[in-house]
Amino acid sequence: MLCDLHNHTYFSYDGMESPEKIVENAIANGVGVVGICDHQFTDGFDFNAYVSKMRAVRDSYNNRCSVKTGLEIGTRPKPDDFLAKSASKLLDYCLFESLDSEKGMDLYEFLEWRRLFSCPVGLAHTDIFALSERYGVDMLKIMREHELFWEINTSGNYTYYYDFLTNRTKQRAVKESGITLSVGSDTHQLYNFSLAKLTSANQLCAELGNPMLFGKEW
Ligand SMILES: [Zn+2]
């Protein structure tokens, strides 16, 4: 059973597919849990329209696939508190990006802000080992304490992914930390979707034995 919790649709400035296309592609590839997490910072992004469309899609594929509504939140600059205080109540999960970038939100400011979110919160395509070095902290410990899950992003755009696939030391540290994991293809167009990469990342999570976000349902 495969999970893919990172997909974009035409609600994102850089997404091309409809939510239905993303879900049908997931079903055709044996993905049991598919999450869509469009970019909140897209010009003209209509949060209510997005959520109601996603509810309709979830209901229409109810028996064939578990569809989750997420949001990918940019952290440069820090977004409006509406996302934390109101939007997060209507979402299944949020992913934060760019915390490992020099221009991203300060880690400690983020950890404070994170408390306002009522849905599961995770870090998208983030090199948490680089963050540990930058701040001189143990990010795995911080993530466990602050209930942050970690995404293994299989798009191929982020080098931490290739390192983690083969780095036994890092794999052992993640396993021992017990943090929750997720896997995301970061699909923006269907022709970028790679079933092979998605499968190997899901297999690695299963081998490590860490909990997977929404993995229990299957
Ligand atoms: Zn994304």
C-alpha cells in the first residue's frame, strides 16, 4: 500500500492537473492514500473554494482511494495567522517548506507558530540534518517534541532525498527518534510522476518502522 501526500493541482500557480486527474493517477498506480497540498501563496488562492472542491473529490472517490486535503505553506515571509487559527481546522495536514533556506522563517519562530495549528504539521522536502547543524540542535528530538512529521520527497529536486536513501547512519537516527514520516512525489504535472521512486521511499519507511502519516488506515 502506497502513500503519496504531496501533489499539486491547478489551484497552485505551478500545478497543471485537476484534483480528479491526480486522484485517478494515484488509483491507477496503486496509491491508497493520496494527499493534495496546493500552495497557499498562489496569487488569488481561494481557500474556501479549494477546500470545498477537495471535499467533493474526496467524497466521489470514497471507496477507491483515501483523499486528504493538505496545504503547502511557504515560510518566507511568515504567512498570515489565518492559516494557523482558522484554515488548519479544515485541513487534514499542512506541509511547511523552505525552513532549511537562509531566507526561511527562523526555526524558533516557526516552532512557536506551529502551536497554533490544529491539524498534523510536517516539513516538506527539508534537509533536517542541515538544520541541525545550522542551529546546533538535534532536529529529530525537536520534531518529536513538537509533533512535526518529516516528508521524504521523491521529486528528485532535493538532494537530501538521495542521501537519505543510502545513508545508514541517518536512517538509524530517524528510526531511533520515532518521528512520523510521510512520502510525497511533489507532482505538478503527471508526466513527472515516478512510481518507482514513490515505491522505494514507501518501502524504506516500512523498513524503518516509523509511523507514517495516515498509514494506519490501511
Ligand atoms: Zn510542493
